[in-house]
Amino acid sequence: MDLNVLSQMAQVLGGVTVVVAVVFGIAQLRQFQQQRRDAAAVELMRSLQDGAFTRAFRLVYSLPDGLGAQDLRARGPEYEDAAFTVSAKFETLGLLVFRGNIPFHLMEELVGGVVVFLWRRLQPWALDLRAEQQHRILWEWFQWLAERLEERGRVEQIPAQERYRDWNPKR
């Protein structure tokens, strides 16, 4: 073989190697991103199954609509503690969704209706706290998340048991 042919073969092999490396790198990056989303979903589920959050959720869920800060405090410190616990959880979730750490559609399927419902319960309290403390950004991401879900019609959506009635797992 002539030196010129060997040189051309080496260039072709070098080019093929670079293309294979780029394709492999892209595949690895996609796999990493999927693993990160899966880990975020698992962590979200784990955090919502926490005993303290469950107790807080039950207390806030039992509240009537329209309770401001004074009315909530009158029910006892456990109610305001519960409001703080729920709000802090969804405040963090809102920021994680905004930054893309947790995909919006995943959060929406897991807790979308709950976020909207609990924000409606806690909104008067949150707005009173903002005014009392002159802290305009208190619970901003919780509110942002609930408003995005409402814009998408989350409350009016067909429930999963009806929407996916004909779904079959892949075998």
C-alpha cells in the first residue's frame, strides 16, 4: 500500500472515531438527564410521604377557604405550623420545576391538583403574612406553581382513573 492511501485511511478512521465519540457522548448525556429526572421524581415522592408533611397536609386540607392569618392562628399553633410545612414543600417544588430539575408534566401528574387546592386554602393566609412582614416574595414559588397549573386547567382535567382507563403496561 502506498503511504498516501494509508494517510487517507487514517484520516477517515480518525473522523469516524470522532463521530462515534460524539454520538456516544450525546447518548450518555441523555441517559444522565433521564437518571436525574428519575431521581428527582423519586425524591419528590419520598418527600411527600414524610410523616410531618402528611400531618400538615391533613390539617390544611381540613381548613375552610378564606382563612386569613388571624383566623388560622386562632385555630392553634399546629395549624400555622402545618401551613408553613405545606407552603415550604411547594415553595421548593415550584423552584425545582421552574429550574427544570423536575419536569412540569411529572409534577403535574403527581401533585398538580393538590397544589392548586392547597394554594386556594392558604392564599389568604400567605397574602396576610406578606403584608404583615412586608415580605412580597414570601411563598412566591408556591403561588407561581399553583397559577401555572390553573392556567393549564389542572382542576378541570379528567382524573387519571378515567383518562387512562384503557392503558395497558408494556410487557
